[in-house]
Amino acid sequence: MNNFATLTECNDFCFSSACKDGDAVFIDPSTQDPVECNVALQNSCPTNYECTYDTLTTGYVCCGATDM
């Protein structure tokens, strides 16, 4: 049992675990999955997002402010 009202709320929380407060993970609109990135490659994330290590998944995801 968890405290999330919907699966979407749960996913939003877990997907953004790597991101700093106020930022969110970039979601691929076609798959609805977080965009994974390569920290060694420049521009592996969309504009206004940066490649960030996620300790929950032990991978890298694109994090950024959603209001830019």
C-alpha cells in the first residue's frame, strides 16, 4: 500500500527521484518513459534539461525545470 492516489502520481514521484526539488524528469511523449541520457555526451538531453544520476535506478535521466 502507498500514499499515491493514482499510478501517474506514483510514477511522477519515482521518475523524478534523481531530480533536485522543483525539477522533473523529461518524459518521452511517445513511450511515457523517462529519457535516459549519457553524461559523457554533450546534448544528450533536451534544452533546459541536464543529465543527472538516479540512485534509485542506477542510471542517468534528463532533469530540468518544467516551467521554462
